[in-house]
Amino acid sequence: MRRSPHAGPRTRPPDGWPPRRHLPTWRGDAVDIGRSDATERLSRHGAEYGLCQIYRNEPWHYELRTEAIEHGCPRMYADPTQDPRTQQ
């Protein structure tokens, strides 16, 4: 995925988080979608394309999870602090 030329500057992950290269957004395996009909459509049909909302508190954040095409999206985490990938 390409980064929008209108996106703000990238910031470094909070202290204690893994290096950016390990986070899906930084690898290009995630996308943040602004307020639009797309977020509602993805919440209903994203798994068909392998796109899953991962955090309940981030309705704009979707990650590529190709296994979701056949098995559905994984259970959502409450927020990124609950995601084991953000733990060291």
C-alpha cells in the first residue's frame, strides 16, 4: 500500500513497543481509513478480502489478515496495549 501524500508525519512507536518494522502499519500490512462509508462497509465485508478491524477502539484501523478470507477475522483486542505484538 502506498502512503497518502496528505498523511501527517510518521511518529515513532511509544516507548516499550517493538521497532516499527515489526508493526503492521509500518510494514504496509495495515491501513487507517478516514471517516467514510468505507469503514462501515469494511466492518461488514472486510473479511471477504482479508481486511480486519483489529482494535475495538480504532474503527478506522484495518489489517491484512489473509486467513480471514476462509476463517473470518480474529477476535478484536480492546486497544493496541492488549495486542501481544506490541509487547516486548
